[in-house]
Amino acid sequence: MRILLVRCDGIGDALVCTPLVAALRDAGHHVGVVLGATNRYIFAKNTFRNVHVLERIPWPEHGSTPKSRAKALEEVREIGYDIALIASEEMEAYQFAKDAKIPKRVGFINGWEKPLKTLRVRTLLTDAIVRPASAAAATEHEVRVMFKLGAGLHDEAEPTRDTARLRELVLDEPVRKTPFVMLQTSDKNERAGLDRETYVALARALQHSRCEVVLLGDDISIVNAVAKASGAMADGLLGVVEWKERIASARALITPDSGAAHVAGMIGLPTIDCFHGGPNSAATIKRWSPWAAPHRSLALASAPPDFMAGALVGELYDLLASLKR
């Protein structure tokens, strides 16, 4: 059967579909995917039979460029997919599957939490799965939610946590391991205390404890500032493929909740995953923690940089020690 997965948003959003893709592939289906320009290389090059790419119109506008949408629609119609699995909250993804004339379209609705959106989406689907709209109401890991899209298309009762099986869908080839701890920098949790000063303290604390540290990040100004102040090694801006390989080569990863955490989660890399603390943090952690990797998922509470750095290094060493027991 020819199955199209539609997931044209973020890197982590795409990666939580990996166990679903594994099940569909191993059931013998022809699996294609619609990805966005930002996440098109997050899977290994041979994971899908066909990759169709939508290029997003720059923020704050919504949707994809007419040219990329027309090209993707033409490709999808030519292949003639039997089923579309729409793993997205975005209206564009649902409309794309309908416009592609795919006869069976499976996706998500939010029921009475979002009645108007539910009614609109329901007209674009042949089969609908109800899921909560609010973060506080989420009770399942996102991997499990996405896995529901494939019901009846394979024989697997549970999404796999076999990292050997998942890794080959993310990485093009085996990666040589290094002793480095990768530190993914970002301004995502700056308000929770994971700011530049804390990254500097964390890099210094890791080096003081005899860890070799490499800084990664998509904001080169943060990477360079932390490297200069801490003396840690830094990678420049990397393409997605090189970035995945650098993460995979590491001994461990410390990161704000981000795409890096989900790469690690699918390849089995020990990870300290830092979430913004708040009233919904427990539900968010349950939903987005690294799927198949040893990890500690932490809700951050604002603290002095040296204190937070010491706590995160302590969590890392405790995690690594637990793997030797």
C-alpha cells in the first residue's frame, strides 16, 4: 500500500513519528512523506521512498509558497497514494492531503475543546482521531499519539523503543563515537534561567569535572559568546545532516527541550533534557521527553548560574553512572 505521512513543521515534531515509520516500513508499505524545508533532512536519506518538500512563507505569514505547494501536489498525485496520515496540527497539512486527492485521509481533531477547528478539519478527513488540544490535558507521549495514525496498517501493538531499529531511520550511516559531551545552546529557556551566563557556567563546570565539551546551536552568536567566555570547543553553524552526526558521536547531550533532544531520543544517546518549569511542566515532560534514550527530563526553576550548572552536571554524572550498574 502507498502511504503518505504529512509532517511539515518542526524537527522534533517529525522525529516523534519515527516508530510509526518503522512499523509501516517493516509491514511492507511504500512510505512517502511531506516535510518542510527546515526538517527535510532530519530522517536518513533512505527512510522514505519519496520526499516531498513544502517551503514555508516567512513568519508571521502562514502556509507554504505557492510554487513549492504546486510542485509537491503534482508529485504526490503522480504517485497516487492510497492513504494520507496527517501528523500535524496545521490546517495546511489537512488541506494538502485533500487537494492531493488521496482517498483515505487519517488525522486528528480536538472535539469540543476546539469545535470550529474540529468541524473544519473533519470535512477534510475520512477518519478522525480525537486528541486533547491543551497541554495540561495531554496524558500520553507524543510518539504514542502519532503511532495511532497507523492503526490497522501493521501488526505492532506498541511503538518500538529499539534504538538500533530507530537509529537507521535517522542516521545515514554509523558514526564514530567520541568522549565529548555535547551542549546544545538556545535562548528557548532563557526566562527559566538557562541563559548565556548559565551556559558559560555549565561549560566551565563540565570542563572542571574533566569532560570535553563541544557547543552546538542554531544561533551562532550564542555559541560563540559561550565558547569565548568558557574556553569550550564550538561548532559553527552546521547543516542538519552534520548536526545529527555530531550529536550521535557524543558521549552524552545536555540540551533545552528541542530537536536535539529528539535526535538523541531516537538514537539512544544519554540526555539531560531541560524543560521550562511551570504549571504544565509535568504534562509537557510526559509528552515530549526523549523517547528511547536514557535520560533525565528536568523542569527548570530559576537559580544562580553556578548553582544550576552544578545541578545539571550532577544529573549527568548520576545518569551515566546508572548505566554502568
